[in-house]
Amino acid sequence: MRFLLSVIDSASRTGSSDEMAAIDIFNEKLQNNGHWIFACGVDSPKSAKLVDNRAGAGITQDGSYVDNDEFQSGFWIINAADHDEAMALAHEGSKACNRKVEVRPLL
């Protein structure tokens, strides 16, 4: 099964070199154990553009669709045997990056 692990951050936080090192170790573990599909960081909501072309409206606006202090700052897409294994990996990822992690199965 594939899962999306979303890293939840806030504008007031910045990543430390210790957190980056822990994330690198976690990424290596995912790769070495066959869980790794893809991972990357995501820029802040300030850089977002929202596009709405429903019914040909052609609307583009600056900013995120959600006005909130918390936002997705990165993600992993992983393979896991089941939901329990995905949750265990999410706990490890959360500890590594020192952030909350949301878990969603991919359809």
C-alpha cells in the first residue's frame, strides 16, 4: 500500500541542522527497507498561486487556498504493508523532522 506522509509546519518555525541530519537518516532507512517512493520539501504558502478555472473562470490569485498558520512543508510517499506500518513510519518521521505528520492512504 502507498501512503502520503505530510509534514505540518508553521511560519514561526525554521529547520535546524540537527533536524536535517535526522531527516537524512530517516530517508536512508526508508530507502534501505524498501519503503521509499519519493520525498521533497515544499515552499511556504507565500509562494503559492491558486488557480480556479471551473466553468472557464480563469481566476488566478496569490496565496494558498487555506489561510492558516500551519501548512504542508514537505512530504514522503512511502510503501507500507498496511496502515499500522505506515503509522509507525510516520511516528519515526515526525520525530526525525520534529514536526507533526499527517498520514493518508493513496488511492
